[in-house]
Amino acid sequence: MADEMAALASAQPDFLGYESARNADGFGITVSYWATAEAIADWKENAAHQAAQANGQRLWYEHYEIRIAKVERAYGKPQSI
């Protein structure tokens, strides 16, 4: 489902990218980046995304949190390939 949602999100206007990590126990975090607050609202209203969230709440997750934040600045050492 995560791969399907990543593909769907990447096709949405103003999608900038995402980062995801999971440990061996399945605990994880996914952060998606959007250019505008309107794009975030549009993603929240996407029917396939809503269905995936409902399945997540019902089938996969005991606990989840959604945070919406504005990144003012980001910097670091570039990843080498």
C-alpha cells in the first residue's frame, strides 16, 4: 500500500517528494512534502488516500499520528551514491 500511495502522491500537483523509514518491528515514519497548504488539503481529500488511511486505521496500526508542519529551512551533508 505504501508503494501505491507514493505513486499516487507523486502524480498529484505540487507534490515535492517523500521520505520513509521502518525498523525490523514495523515501526516507521513517512513524511511527504508539498508546495502549498492547498496541495496538502487536496491530498487529504483524495479518495484512494482516504481508503488507504481507513484500512491502516482498521487493519494495520494500533496508533498513528498525522502532523502538518512548515519546513522553514533544511540543510545537511549531501548523500553520496
